[in-house]
Amino acid sequence: MKLFCLGDSLTFGFGMSRNVRWTTLVEQETGWQVVNRGINGDTTGGMLTRLGPEVLADIGLDRTQRLESRILLMGGSNDVFFSGTDAQARANMAAMCQRLMGEGLEPFVGISLPVDWTQAPRPWAQVVDFEQSARLMKNYCAWLRQFCRVFGLPVVDFAQDFIAPDGEIRHELFWDGLHPNAQGHRLMADRLKQALLPLQR
């Protein structure tokens, strides 16, 4: 089985060595071939552009290959950071999901991590309002969960493990307030493995 992961730095594994990234851990521990198509700084617009040439072209039209391929979409943080709105992220994620469903491929939708805005890189705060972004991302992720419920799409809720029972962000799982550390990647890998378990042969 082959899993394409299309996304931004949360998918790429920004700041962490390859051997501890969640995509690598899932590949090592499940037998799935995991193709990491994360690009640091990418937006959902970039993901939508790359979906055809980097994912669909690789899968091709062979029926067996399509049956053995899955796609995980996760993005939206950079849209919010640099535009101050989640409108484009909503539109692009919906467009990608609809395109894949039209191709007969059911996507997994990954829920991006919450923004630990008090710990975000100070230099970046000169161009990004992280406090506002944290609120917008919370609303965007809630919308994305609802979108998936309406269209019956499977969700991999990575964000769930980064929020404590009292609703507070688990600061110890980030290395810069935006990206997970090794412990965070471990939790993300475990979360995805649970989602893939029903598909294991």
C-alpha cells in the first residue's frame, strides 16, 4: 500500500531529522510506502497546483495501483498566517477533496496542529499575527471536521493530541510553537497508524 502525504512544513517535518518525522515512522512501522510531498511554507493553493503532477500523475490510471493508493491532505496554516483569513484554505481544501472524490479516490484529511502563539518565533511575528492566527486556525479546523462529516471523509485529527483535557495547548510537544518536536512526531505517527489500521492486509 502507498500513502501520499500532501502538505506544508507540518508534513515535511520542518526542523527535525528525517528519521524522527511522523511520515518516516509510519513507513517503518506499518509496511506502507509513504511518499512525503510536504513543502515548507506551502499554502493550500500550492497544494492544489501540485495535486495533479505530484500525486495523481504518480498514481496513474491503473486500477490496482489506485486501489492500493491513499492520499492524506493537510494544509491551511500558511494561508492563515500570511493572509489573515481561512477563506482560501477552506476553498482549496474543498476543491482538492472534491477532485479526488471525482477521480474515485477517497482522501484522508489531516487536521493541522494548533498554534502555540506565545512560543512562535519572534522574528516571524513581524509579519504574522500569531495570536489572531491561533483563533482562526481553531475555527478553520472545526470547519474542516464538519466538512468531512458532511461528505463522509475520514479525518486524521493530529491536533487532538496537542491539546490537553483542559483545552490548553501542550507546549512540550512543540520546538518553536508551530512545529512538533520528536515527541510530537511520535504522537502524529501513532495517530495516523490508527487511521490506517483498518486498511492493513
